[in-house]
Amino acid sequence: MRITVHVKPSSNKNVIISTGGGVYKINIKAPCKEGKANLELVKFLTKEFKKPVKLVSGFKSKIKVVEID
């Protein structure tokens, strides 16, 4: 299953804000430098969905597509 995610890096905590309109809005603690926010996003979603997650597209964008097995 693929989902679209709008990420806000450098937030106070990792949290899913909303899922409206088919886009997950997620705050991530890690900064967007050197791919840290991407790694934190994958770890966070893996923990939340309890399934392997990988980033498919949007490596340098706030809008990303992730695949959940």
C-alpha cells in the first residue's frame, strides 16, 4: 500500500496530525539536513503501522510517497 505524506521537519515531537484528503500530515522531530528527517519518518511510520515502511519518492521534498508492506 502506498500513501502520500506531507512532512513538517524540526517539530517538537513525532506525531500524525491528520489524514484528511488522502494525505497524511506528519510532524517529525529531526531536521531536514542530510536525510535525517527521512530516516526519522521511516522509523516513526514503521513503529506506528507495525509493518516495514520504505520511502519511494520525495527524498528532498516535504511531500513524500511511502510504501507499507
